Amino acid sequence: MTNLNTVVTWVDARVRLPRSGTPVAAAITGRYPADRDPDSEADTASGEEFWLVRPMVFMTLHRSEDGAEHRDCFVDSDGIVRLPHGRASAETVTHWAELPTLPGGTTHLVLGKGVQSALQNAWDARPLA
């Protein structure tokens, strides 16, 4: 029987960073903007704090569409750059984890002719109790 269970090991982003180009699950913390009048002098730290997980890619060097250069950063699919916790950023990555392998497999990628059989094997598999 195929093992469909996985274990996630979180790494503190203040201690160690992944290799450049590595896709990861990133735990991000920050603060949602508060609903407020933009002309108001209200506290800019208002709003709700959050901590959530997003898929991202770690890059030792990343150039944004506007030409800005970022080092040792996490980039999401929308091109949003987040820095490791402790660096100046509105939203920071506190922890990261390697993404699990494809269900029932040992790889992160299957291309071409192997896709359909890999999918069928995963759908036929049952989690180990």
C-alpha cells in the first residue's frame, strides 16, 4: 500500500534559508490593513494581525518587474516579495518548509507520458492507518 501521509518540518527563517530557486511553504506574518479613511491621521498599526501559509519560491537574488533588486527573499506567484522575519518588511516569512512530494510518489514533478500513470497510482492508493 502507498503511503499518502507526509510530515512537515518547519525551519525558522531567522536561522536558515532554503537554496535559491526552491519552492517552499512559507509561514507569513503581518497585519491586514484596517478599514479607515485614507485622509485620517489614525494609527497606521491598526488592522488585524495574521499568520498564514502560502506557496512561495526562495531566491538569493530577485529583480521585480519595477527593476528593484531583492536579496534572500521569498516570492509568491503574484510576484509579491517577502523577506525573512527580522528584516524591514510589512509582511515577513517566519518559517519555511520544503513542499511534500506528489501524492504516492517520491518526486515533486512528473512530465509527459508518466503523468497519467502517476495520477492513477495516487488515486488508487489508500492512506496508511
